[in-house]
Amino acid sequence: MGDVRDLRSRRGAPPPLLDDELVVAAERSAPRAARHWVMRSVAGAGVGGACNQVIELLAGELVSNAVVHGPAGEPVRVAVRVDGPRVRVAVSDRGGGVPQVRHAEPTEPSGRGMALVEALSTTWGTARLPDGGTTVWFELDTDE
């Protein structure tokens, strides 16, 4: 007799097209590595064009924030999920900070990342982790 599996929990919902995670160290090269990984991952799940570029940009911003504001050298987790037309990227680090949306002056060299996330994503948010770390996530509907 073969394996018996309970398939009722899925209730006919298709599985996500992509559900994967990358772990990088909180160092200077992390944002670039994570951006490229996210870009290739979502492209492999069929997300292309401008949506792919926006996802790449916003993922890079979240990882940059984790590197700048989180503990140096510690792991940064980048999770990406493509579930139909919705893409979710979540970045977790062991830092305890909560990101703030700033509206930087044109002459300021930084401080625009979360404003970009707020403006270009469908929705975004944060969550505290049990170990005191933080997850910052965004979602983008690719069929809008």
C-alpha cells in the first residue's frame, strides 16, 4: 500500500510558483547578491519586465537596510514567494530596529529606500521575530 496523504488542506489551491530563501552575511556585497538572486528567481517563475525590475529594486533596498542597520556580519535572510500574480519578498535580520519611511531632501545621500518601498509596492510591513530581530516585507501584484 502506498503513502496516504491528506490533500484536503490545499482545497484545490495551486502550489506557489516559487517559495525559496537565500541567506547572506550582513556585509557590503549582500544587497547586490540578493538583488540578482531575487531577479533570477522571480524571472524563473515567469515574472518579467517592469515588475521584475521593481521587485529587484525593492529587495535591494530592504537588504541594504538590513546591512546598514542590523548587526555586521550576521545572517540576513531573503525569502521570495511567487503565488499566482502576487510576489512577496521578506528580509529578516537580527537587528531590533523598525524601518521608518523618510522623505529625504534632494541633497541627502541616502534615506529614500523605505519611501520607494511604500510608493512602489502593493503593500508592505514589518514583524518582530521571537529572537528580537526584524522582518521587513513587501508584496507586489504583477497583474496590476
